[in-house]
Amino acid sequence: MLVLPEPIEFQWDSGNNTKNEERHCVLQQECEEVFFDLDKKILKDVLHSEHEDRYILLGHTKNHRPLFIVFTIRQQKIRIISARDLNKKELTLL
């Protein structure tokens, strides 16, 4: 079971920080909100964990938008790799 660092702190890549907004219309703030969803689900991303442990987060923003987020933990900080809306199949996992 993954235990998130306390307090939760985020690290954003300056060259990559607008990618989720441009590709999927997901704001940084929305990404961060999902980590505080009490009903979130976190799974290990086995297929993409060759070089570092990656995780998949399924949860909702404060406005109940369901998101699929891929992240890793570096130096006790959460680094979001990608974020998008959940698809219909993934919605059933929540």
C-alpha cells in the first residue's frame, strides 16, 4: 500500500506544467485536488514503472470531475506526469 508523504507537496516541471491543460483541459489545481479526495483509489502503474515507481490515481476534484492521474514521488514530493478525464470503463472502478 502506498503512503503519500505528509504534508503533501507537489513538484511541477516548468517545461511540462501546461501539458495537461493544453492536451486534456485539466488545470494544475484540479490535479492537486484529487489527492485530497477521501474516496480516491491509488494503483501501481506496473507497465510504466521500469525506471521509477509510478502510480495511477483515480478520484474526483472539488467540483466532482473524475480524473485519471499518473504520478511518481521524488524527494518526498508528488510529481504529476499526466492527467485526463476518466473514461467510461475507468469510472466503474471508483
